Amino acid sequence: MGRENFHRILDETQQDTLRLGSLVEEATAKAVDALMRSDVKLAEEIIEADDIVDDLCVRVETNCLNLLALQQPMASDLRTIAAMLDIIIDLERIGDHACDIAQITKNLASEPQLKPFIDIPRMAAAAREMLRESLDAFAQHDAGIAHNVPAKDDEVDRLYRAVFKELIEFMAKDPRAINRGSNLILVALYLERIADHATNICERVVYMVEGVPKNLKRSVVEINQAIAHAESMQARSHGESAAS
Amino acid sequence: MPLFDVFRSQKRPDPEQQVRISDPALALVERFDALVDALPVGVIVVGEDGRVTVFNPAACEIFGVPRERALGRALIESVRSFELDRRLSNALRQGVEQTAELTYNAGVEHKLEVTTRPLRGGEAPREAVAVVHDITRVRELEAIRRDFVSNVSHELRTPLTSVKIMIETLQGGVHRKAQAQFLADIARETDRMIALVQDLLGLAKLESAAPLSPFEHVDLSEVLREVVATQALRAKQLKIDLALATPDEPVLIDGDRARLVQVFVNLLDNALRVVPAGGHIGLSVNREPDHAVVTVFDDGPGIPSSALAHIFERFYVVDRSRARAATGTGLGLAIVKHIVESHGGTVTAESELGAGTTFRCRFRALESIAPTRAI
């Protein structure tokens, strides 16, 4: 494989990753839309469209492995390939969660709405924004964009706790609301997970661009120290149990 | 490499590609570029390798992408739409020509009509073009029109049905006393329909942007007194307490008196529809250093915060079940906003569910003509 060919395939693989990103962005948007309007037909379309998500993941993964095996990529190309292998996993999970939300739309179709949706659409908007920015960061190899995303996760978590509490109270007051309430808690959970996956993607992008390892909040030195500390704690507790 | 790109490379001389071309040809390329840039529709051209060679300002606007980011790269890197990418790929590799709608979301959702087709190449390298019309507003207006027609038919059907039934009953023969009651009801329903038609005419005037009558000095206190007087009996019948507070001196602004009357009639009318018996409506006129402020307060059910952002939009109706006599095309507040803003003023609404609503109209005040101190 010539150098030119390598870069062509590397570029195409990144484009495939963005295609995958576009598909799951759309699946998420449609899933929430279908839920709001109780649109069973749209929900079914989302579930059917998941096959192509899986196919694209396989293609990206195969290309990445070929690139690694057949040509020893240099530092930044290596990080790009490694990042993509992780990112497609997050994207594939996001696609799955969108399908899960669509499935819930189908399950709840026959029941009337509990109360006007307020916090769930807010969570959806926040999660979608985080996903969009994480993919923008990847497309533009821009760590600056990626750094701004994790902070928004706090808001999503806060909304999730609020939705959870509110729905529990609803269900406690009226047992007939239990089926709907618990399914909506799942929807909120899936949206919270989508936001987490978007944060993961950002971490990979930062790694890809800056060469900094996964956890955005700590440096390499701090991580090594933490591991050393944990290992010594483990050794000590083993030593104690052996002595007694 | 497509011909135009060769020509363009002459503008930024590239040592590898020294092709001598004539000035007229270069001028042609520049003219073509200027033409494409001037088009109000998005134009995107991709080459055989899938890279973008043309991305005009309209496309930049629609997709929210700066031109430098799009040119020379695969389209999916800047415009993240799987569907658009797929259609261009079909055009490029299979010569498929297609026009279809597409939804694109980069923060704000856009509805687009996209035509994708191969550019005639023959021997030349293949290219495909996407022409993108932003039809978001068109679809929005269609939805608004559908809602409006449906609203109006519903509003007219109800009183017309009542009237028909009453007329048929009268035709069947009834007591004189009952006759009087039926006729009164028919008169009331007819008034309802007239009010609706007047709202519609008001809308027509708004849309034709008819200029207001020439401005004159208007005393807001006097206008409010007139408006309150016309609605006093209705308020009394509804057992709603109606109060007006005005300062002693006139509060003058430049304005169209009849239109200003309409503003406060609409606001007071809205309040009278939703405040329950025993409730209160308070109107006041106040003078601030440079402004005159009219406040309309009611302790009715209030407006949910999700609706508050939309109440001044045309045809927006908060909730049909709230209003007493549920007529409402959703135009009253849109008319209020239009007139107040035509006077260079602002109108705002604050509300708390269960507590009430306050509307504030703020106008630029004229210096008071009447003396404020005894000489």
C-alpha cells in the first residue's frame, strides 16, 4: 500500500465515521420527535435504519485494522486511527439508544400522555448539541470545540435526576401511571447515556489532536501516581490479611 | 482537473501548471464565479474524488459552514448529512438526477429542497452538482395557513350551527316569549361572527402594511378612560372588578388615536375573557422620565411560561378551554404588538400561573403641555 493510497483510505475512513455520526444524529432527533408525537411509523423507520449503522461500523473498523496492519502509521495518523476505533463504538451505542427510545414510543403508543413533556425535550436538545459538537470537533480535528462539551454533561445529569424524581412521585400517586412512568425514566436514562457517549467522543478527539490520554481531567503524571497509590493500597491489604 | 480549476490556478500561479490562457477566458471564469456567488440558492459542486470544488455563499448561509472549511474537502466533513452525501454520490457514480426534500439540522432545523444531478461531462472528468433551496419558511407558512383555515372554519361553524338550529326551531313555531329569547341568541351569535370577521380584516390590514393615520397628540389617560367606559357594563355583568388609575395631568404621546384605542380594547377584552367572576382587572397609566407606560393587570389564571414566548405571534392561542367565550383567532395580541411597535413602543407580558398576568405598553412620551405646577 503506497503512502498516497494510505492517506486516501485514511481520509475515506474518517468520512465514513462522519457518515456514521450523521446517521446516529438523525436517529436521535427522529427518536425524540417520534416520542413527542407518538409517531409509531417513524419509530419503526428508526429501528429498521439501524442495520446500516452496524454495517458502517464494521467497514470503519475493518479499514482501521487494515491501515494499522499493512502500514506502520506515524504518530498523529496512529492516534487518528486509534481514536476512530473508539469513536465508532460510542456512535454505535448512541444509535442503539435511539432505537431503544423508538421502541418505547411503540410500547407507549396506546396510552395517553402523562403530562406535557418539558424536561425530556430539554435533555434531548442538550444531548443532541453535545453530540453535534463532538462530531464537529472530530471533523475539524479541533480540540478546542471538544474541550467545551463535557461541562454540558452536568446539566444533562441534573435534568435526569429531576425527571427521575418527578416520575417516581407521579407513579407513587397513581399506579396506573407506572407503565408509562417507568418507560419514560428509561428514555431519560438513554438520553443521559447519549450525552455521556458524546463526552467520550470528545475525549478521543482531544487525544487524537493533542496526544493526551483518555481522562480529560487529569494529567499523565497524576494518573500514574493514582495507579501506583491504588496498587500499594492493594498490596498493603493483601499483606495484612496474610499476617492475620 | 476540471477546466475551471485550471483557469483558477492562474489566479494563484502554480509552478506545476503553467498553462497559458487568454484574458477573455479568464474573464469568463471570473464572470461565472461571480454569477454563482450571486445566486440566492445554494450551489455545491463535487468532483470525481468527492471533494468540493464549488460552495457558494448561499450554501455557506444554509449549512452554516464557512467556504474555506468546505472547499477541497469531502462534503461530509463540512455538511454532515448522510442523505445529501448519498444523493451526490448517486449523481456522480450512477448519473442519477433527483429532486427531493431534505431536513438538515445544525442547531436549527432547515427544510431544504435539493436537486442533485451530474454535470454534463462527456469526456471531461465527472462532477455532480447539488442545488439547494431553503424552504423552511415556506413550510412554516403553509403550516400556519393550515392552522388558520382550520381555526377560522371551527370558529365560524360553531355559531353558524347554533343560529341554524335556532332558526329551524323558530320556523317550527314557538311561544312569543321563547321567540324573543331565540332572536336574542341569534343576535348574539351573529355579533360573534362579525367580531371574527373584523379580526380577519384586521389581519388583512396588518399584512398589507397599511400606514397608520397621521400622528397627533394623544392623551393616554383619556384613551384609557374611554376604553374602560365601553367595557364597564360587560365587566359588571361578569362580576369582575375593573379599576383604572391615571395621573392628574395628561400623559401625551404622538400617535394614532383610533389604533391606540384598539390596542387597549384588545388587551382589556382578553382579560375579560379569562378572569373568573370575583376577579380583578387593573389598568393604569404612568409617566416615567422619558416614557409613558400603560399597564393592564389581571388576577386570572395566568399564562404558562412555555406559552409566554409565543403569545404575540399571529394565530397563537394559548388554550381554547381557558377563554370564557372561546372565540379567538389568535390575532388580538399580534395586532397589539404591531400597533405598539408602529408607534416606536414596546409591549411585554409577565405572568405567573395561578396568580395573574401583566401587560406593559411603553411609549415615548411627549412633554406635558398642561402646566405641572400652579403658577
